[in-house]
Amino acid sequence: MSNNFTERNRRIDLQTREIAQEAKLDTGLGFMVPPRWRASTAIVVSLILLAFVVMIASALF
């Protein structure tokens, strides 16, 4: 009985690995390329941070 259960687990594990490979989910986090920031993204983030600084400064004074 336990032998049959072990074989079933192996088949499920193999099937899960094949699905992950097809979906390209089997890559580790070490192989992922970090996202690059475009100039437009950096400008928008800078403007948002500047707006927060101005709002906080105007609330304090």
C-alpha cells in the first residue's frame, strides 16, 4: 500500500514539474532579472516624492 502511495506521489510531482516548466515558473529567484527603471518612471516617482515633501513642509509651517 505504501509503495503504491509513493509511486502516486512521484507521478504527481513529475506532472507538477512539467506544468511548471511549461508555464516557465520553474526558474529560481536567483535567475530573475530585476526590473529596469525607465527615465519616465524615475521622473514620476521623483515628482510624487517631491509632492509629499511639499505637503509635509506646508503642514509643518
